[in-house]
Amino acid sequence: MSRECSANNKKKGLEMLRWRATRRGGTRRHESLAGVEGTRRQWRGMDTTFSVMEGRREKKGWAKNWQAKEGSRLKEANLQVRFCTNETQATREKFVKKLQNLGFDITVDEVFSPAPAVCQVLKKRGLRPHLLVHDGLQPEFDQIDQSNPNCVVVGDAAEYFTYKNMNEAFQILMGLEKPILISLGRGRYYKETDGMKLDVGAYMKALEYACDIEAEVVGKPAEMFFLSALSDMGLEPDQTM
């Protein structure tokens, strides 16, 4: 395969992943699958697929029925599967247990969320984070050195987005010669049973504005998120659909 052809395949793979991450609506999801066998014939040589999960919709009927069936069908086609989610309030173990109770055939190793993606980035770049994340997510960072922080990682901290915690993150960033802010997503808001909730993107933007910096986003549909998932599996975009 020529270098140009390989580059085009990688670009095509990333475009497919980003497209899957930004789709909305159950009907389009059904229409786009078009049968696993047909998909395998169209994407010969692929051995992995990403299924993009809507973290705030796992309790809805269409999400349960469609995504549970899709995961089973993909496994039956002998494809490796990674379920990508922007869940940043709980560990993967807790998230998977919830989905298993809803009928999903899924394991922790098959779920890729922003937290492990960020951990890859932190280790690779020698970064020591100050965490502004939900308490339920803290265990994902147990193996990361958090002493003398040289960056800030912000996630959907919900009730932990207090003035004190936001100001502490602000002070750490302002005290760094080259402040680094990493966000586990950039959503504006989401809906829970008791109403609309501000998402991590609103707080990320506040820190960006206050510190006059631009955050690095690790979460769908950011390219870095999918590249981290591929790295975790030792694969390239052109090997994935």
C-alpha cells in the first residue's frame, strides 16, 4: 500500500469515527448499521469497531434496545468492539454494571471513556494533574502522580463545581508558566430526571476565559479521544470502522 493510500485510509477512518460520534436520533442509527455482514463486506480487513454510547441516555428504551442488540451483532461478526462514552461521573466498573443490568453484553475492557484516555496523555507527557472531577471518577486516576500539579483536569464534577474548587483550579493554572487545562468533554448541558444540568463545557469555558488559555478536550467527538482508544488497542484508524 502506498504512503498516500495509507494516509487516505487513516483520514477516512477518523472521519467515520467522528461522524459516528456526532450522529443523533435512533432512526438514523438503525438505518446506518445496514447489517453487520454487509458492513464487513464493505470494510474488508477491518477488525475493530467503535459503538458510540450516549452517556445520558442509557436508561431510554431506544438506547437499551438498539445498542444492546448492536453490540451483540458486532461480537457475532467476530469484530473487536469498543463502546465509547463521555461518562465522567463514575468509573467504568460502575458504568458497566449499570449497563449490564439493562441487558448489555459488555465488559469493562470493552468500554473506553475520557478518563483512561486522559491517563494515557498524562503519562506520555509527564503531567501531574490537579483533578476537578466527580468523586465517583477519582479511582480512575489512582495510578497517576498528582503531587505538585503542573496541569488541571476538569470533568463533569456536578455538585463539586463549587466556587472554592473552581477558584483552586484557577489559582493553580495561573501559577504555572505554561498552564495546561485538559477537559473530559465540552458538552454545554444535559438533561436528568429533575431537569437540565450544566455540563463540563460551561466550566471549562469559564477557566479558559479567566486564564486566557485554550483547553485540550479529551472526549467524543474530539480526535484525540478516538486516537487514544486506538492506541489502547494497538490499531490505526484505517483498521477500524
